[in-house]
Amino acid sequence: MSKTILEPSAEAALKQETSSVNGTMSHKMSLKGGAFITEETSYQNVFVPEEWTEEQLMIKEMVQDFCFKEIHALGIEKAAMMDAEKDMDQIIAILEKAADLGLCGLAIDEEYGGLGLDFNTGLLFGEAISVGFSFATTIGAQTSIGSLPILFYGTEAQKQKYLPKIATAEYKAAYCLTEPSAGSDANSGKTKVTLSEDGKHYIMNGQKMWITNGGFADIFIVFAKIDDDKNLTAFIVEKAFGGISIGKEEKKLGIKASSTVQVFFNDCPIPVANMLGEREGGFKMALNILNTGRIKLAAGAIGGCKFGIGRAVQYAKERQQFNQSIAEFGAIKYKIGEMVTRTFVAESAIYRTGANIDEKYEEFIKEGKTKGEAILLAVREFAIECALLKVYGSEVVDYVVDEVLQIHGGMGYAVETGVEMGYRDARITRIYEGTNEINRLLSVAELGRRVFKTKELTLDSAYKKLPLHLLKQSSPIKFSGDDSFAKERRIVKNIKQLFLVLMGAAGRKFREQLEHEQEIVMNLADIMAEAYICESALLRVEKLVKEKKGDKKELKAKKRMLRLYLYEALDKVRKSGNDLIMSYATGAEKRVLFFFMRVLTPTYHINPKKLRRKIAEYVVEKGDYCF
């Protein structure tokens, strides 16, 4: 594009921007969720998994050792065949043993008998416990959705009464939101409560389904509507209150050792003191708890990826065909290289976000918020990122388990290897904590809300810089100092700019009707996700290289993964962008948008086959996922 379309100062601004790119802004700004799409972040201001403390890594090792001792020691085939109905006593015993180690009180404050771990360490726990197979779902419900509503919203009396017993697993906890006619549209639930004549109890009637831990739970966090209220209210309901009946264990595709039942409430009396939070505050509570669950699910998915990769690498090294290990074949190297790369970039984004949530929590504490308020607000701040990561993590683990099974061939289909269990178990991750379709729609809607309704974010400056950014595309990249990531940084910025261009165009076209164009919104969500994942991977690798964290071979492998992923991300972005433009644009608008596509997604000249092979060879040499 000609310089004449820019302001007179554009060329000078270009020089200034180029000179500042090497360090990217070193100052630390107040963290804002969703701001990644318009702002640049310095590698100095991100957390990377290589920075876990010795104590945090000891927690991870303890959790994994527990799973190996209590579950893997049964034998993989036995673990794969565990069933919630016939093995319930054993499952409960494992949960109680976990509580003895403090694992049921991770997020619960020490004053209530828990460990009071920070949020990011809680995510690391989610990664570690994933090697416990279906048990990860069981303890996940106990430590997250079954207890966090009380921790965040409960009165002091409620916390004192319930949290210590949840931490020791004396009380097993469950979360009752979904109903036969209320899934993604949770606020349409029909479970009702009315106040008793003496005013001492609420009387609950209704039905809940897909209730994890429901077969043995002592307490339930239940969402229902009082009288003719429009919104849900939450209640702490003890099984001992009476009026509760439990359905049969569901026969499921996967997570078979996790108890999943329907729960029926028939004139169940609930003391008025057991209302949780404010009247009609339940729907908001459910959404906030789901935000925490989404990113925790992503962390668990990454743990599953790492475990599966380790099994696949081990099998590929041992399996001989045509007088050589199948790990030496290019087709297998392709699979290993891809699995490892996708896992690495997802991990980069997950723990970057977890650390941001912890930092935001500290900001709110300094402002005088209570602990419960601070963590809720901090997680809420990063609702966009949590939704994107839930989608991305769940789709990566589905990809990985499929390829792990393929590497095992026929043996992967056999129960004795346990691989088929992982294949079945992973499928649920794209459904619970909000389906991936809902989370894609939610991420874009939340960004729009913050830009146009609450004004928490502004896109003005990003749009003003767009002509300048386009000019940079036609200018050669100038390396300064030790900046070896200028090209990669430009790719990330291009993806962000393309998202802004396409979102702006779609917004102008459809205005308030955009929410009904779900295919287009999901295209936008996928581009936004790639922007965040790519930037997170770039910042991680840049930090490690510039701060020399790791030996040369390891750093080379990580740089290769970054470059391979950027190459593939551009293809994903082009596909989503093309689909979006072809879905509605015509005439001049269509030509202009395709011009932006061409300029902002040029070919990234790398050799993908060579990079994949080098990555795979490094991992095969180490014998496991080693990053």
C-alpha cells in the first residue's frame, strides 16, 4: 500500500514501533482479560511452566505418585474396567485416601482445614491428577464445583460447617445444575422451592441429571427457582434432610468409574440458613464457577496429553516392523511431532492465564476485597481466556488420544493397554463445563460486551494503528540486537489485526443480529483463540531463549515447536477467515476483506516436515514428553 494513505508521521511512527518491538513494552500494566487482542505483552511479564518452584513440582509429583499407587497399581486393564456402580466402595476409599493427603482441600483456605493453594498451583494439580483416569473427575467435583460455591459465596457459618468436612471427605460433594430440559440454557431449569408455612424451610421439588459424585454425595449444591423468580438461587442441600432419591448409575461412553446419576427432590426440606448467596444470584454463581472449571478442565486435558504421549513414545520405540522401530518412520514422527507441539503451546497459554488470575487476585486483595470476592473477580476478569482454553485444551486432548491409539494400532483398541479408555474418557471434555460451541460463542460475546457495553476494553487505538501495521507488511523485517523473534512477533500481531478487521466488518454488517450468525461468530472465536495460543507460545519460547533457561538442544526443540505451530496456525486462521468472508461478503467488501487476508496471512517459510522430525527425534530420545 502507498505511504500516501497514511498520516505524515506514519513513517516515523513505523521506525519508533519497530525499535520498541525487540523488548516489547517492559512496563507492567494492570491486567485486563481480553486485552491481549489489542495490546502487546512483554515476555518478561509472563509466567512460563519452566518457572514452577520446587514446592509446586513436589505437589505435582505427590499427586501423580498417589495415582500410580492407588489406581495404576491395580493394573491398567482393571483400572479401565472400573465401574462406578460395582466399584463404588473402592472409589470412595480412594477419595478418602486422597483427603488424608490434603488433596480434597486444595483451594479451601487453611482456616477451614484446606491447603489454600494459589490458582495456578491448582491448575497444576488438575494436570497431575489427570493420570488418575476417571478418578480425576471424582476428585475434581469434590475440590471444585462441589466446594467452591461455599468457599466463594457462603456465610461464615456455612463455611465453618461444611468446608472442613469437605476437605477431609467426611462430606462428599456434588453440584446439581443440569436438568432434562435445561442444559446449556441452565437458567431455564424447572426445579422449584417454596417457603414452608412456618418460614423455617424451603421445600424443594424437581429433578437434576448428569450429577457427578451424585451416587455417594452427602451434600449437593443445588440451583432452583424460588416461587416465580426469573433467575436461579443456590442452596446447600444435605442428603440427610430427606426427600432426596438417587437414580441408577448412568451407563456412559467414558469416565465409567465416575459416579453419574439423576437426583430427585420430593418435598425436600432445606433450612432457610442454607440458601447460598443472594436470592436469584444462582445463575451468576453458576457462570462464575464454570469459568474456574473451564480452565481447570484445560489443565487436566494437557495432563492427559502428556501421559498419552509418553505411552505412545514408549510403544513406538519398542514396536518393531520391517526390522526397525516404528519410531523411526516418518509417519510416526509426524504424529509425535504434532502431538507434542500442540500440547506445548496449549500448556503455555493455560499457565500464563493461571498466573494472570493470581496476579489479578492480588490486585483485588490490595483494593480491600475479601478472598472470595477477589478470586471470583480475578477469574471473571479472564472469562474470555478461560472459554478459549477450554475449547482448545479439549480439542487437543481429543486429537492426541486419537493419535496415541493410532500409533498403538490394533493394540490400542484392546482394553489391556488402557489406550481405548483414554480415547473414550477424553470425549466428554468437549461437552461438559459448557459445550465447545457454547464456549466459542461466549468468548466473542464477552469480548463484545466489554468493548461496547461496559467499555472495559477499547479497540480504537488498535484500529488506528491498522494502516501503519499494513505498511509494515511491505517493509523488510529489521533485526536489532539479539531479537531473533521479529518475524514470529509479526505473525502474531497479524493474526490479531485480522481478527479485528473481520470482527469489525461482521459487526457493521449484522450489528445486534451478529449473535444469531453463530457460524460466523465461531469463525471469529477460532481466530481469536489462535492469536492467544500463538502469542503465549511465542512469549514462552522468547523468555526461555533470552533468559537462557534450558540447554541448547532443549531450547532448539522449543523454538522448532513455536515455528511449526505458527505455520499451522496461519492455515487455521486462513480457513476460518475464508469461511467467514465467503459466508456473507459480496462485491467491493469481499475484495477488500480478501486483500486484508492476503496481506496479513502471508506464507511463513519453514520446512514443516523437518521441524516435526526434529521435534519427534528429540522426544523419542528422551522417551517421554520432556518439556
